[in-house]
Amino acid sequence: MNDWIRTTDAFDAVFDVASAVADPHARDHIHPALDSGDGMHLNDRGAQAMADAVNLDDLAL
């Protein structure tokens, strides 16, 4: 699904949060430094990485 979202022209913009927080050695997992410890939720650094993935210019009308 993520690959389709990243490559389709159905959207004006995509904020690729999955890539922003992915473990480079296991792309389907949260980077250990950004993981809250349960493997499913971000810690504060992960939340910041997710926020940093958003290009605010893409939100302008």
C-alpha cells in the first residue's frame, strides 16, 4: 500500500511518515531510536521525525 501511495498521482502531496521513522536495516519496523518500546508506537523523537516529514508548504492553499 505504501508503495502505491508514494508512486500514484492520485494525491497532491504525500507525507511519507513510514520512511521518516523506518529502521534502515528493517524498513517495515520503526527505528529503535524512535520506538516507544512496543514496536508499534513512536517515542517523542519519533513524533518529531514524523512532524519533520511534513512539508508545511504543501499545506498552503
